[in-house]
Amino acid sequence: MKVIKSIIKSLRANKLLMLAIFLSGCATSSYKIAKRDGGQYELLVTPDRVSMECENLQTDDIVSYGFTLFVLDEKKTVLPVVQTNRIGESNCNERLRKIGKILKTGQRIYVAGIGDLEEPRKLREPSHFFPKHGTFMDNGRHLQFHAIANEKGECFDAYSGSEKPCPQGHFPLKSAN
């Protein structure tokens, strides 16, 4: 009987230890501008602050898609990070899949883009939904999407996909390497 009580006591103690380890490993939601160089920005966010969309941009007989990441900023407004060129449906769906994997497997997400985050926020429609946070208004600012990566080195470049080196060009995303 004493042995059983000892085992139960040990299991309870281990449960509390496991709970403490689990809670200490949970990341809090965050957004910050990690790097700024003129109009080039690198954002550091948690995955719960990023959503994405393929928008059908059909005009007359031409069907094309626009790809956009939506980032929930520190003021609880939405910053669109837009792929400026039009792409096909399969290309857009591939981006959703590959970037979805980056978001799912990372805890720190780096988003690189070009724009002006010094402009005043001008709240406007449309609104965007983030499952862990709710629905928030667009802030009137935007970045041109260049790349996204996580702390594990998984990366997607707007123009060369997952080809190495990733990202290519003038965004080294040194924080992600």
C-alpha cells in the first residue's frame, strides 16, 4: 500500500512538472519591426498574427489571383503584405501550402517587405479575422511582399519560391539564419 501511495505521489509531482514545462514553452503573441532600412522592413511576429489569402482578380475573360499575407500589428490593426504581380490559381495555392507549413512549424516568423510603415494608420474596410484574436480593420498601410521565414530556416521568397538561397536579393533576413 505504501508503494502505491509513493507511486501516486510521484506521478502527481511529475504531472505538475510537465505542466510547468509546457506552460513555459508556450509563446506569447507578439509583433515588432525587427529591422528597418529605408523602405525595407523585416517584421518579427508569432504565427497567430498572420493569415493569408488568394484573391480571385478575374477581369473579363482573364482569371488571375493576388496573394496577400495579413499581419496583425501591435495596435491591433491589420497590415496587408501584398504580392504585387498576378499569379495563377495553382501558384497561389502552392504559396498557401508552403507558407502554411512555415507558419505551422515555426514560433518566430520573419516577414520581409518594402513599403512605408511610418504613414499614419487610417482604419478602413475590409476587416480580417485571426482565429486567436478576432476581427480587425485594415490600417491603410501596406508592404510589398518579399519573403517569409521561420526560425528553423524554412523560407519562401516571393519570386523564387523555396529555392536556395532563400530569400534571394537584398533581404538577407539574417534574423532567420
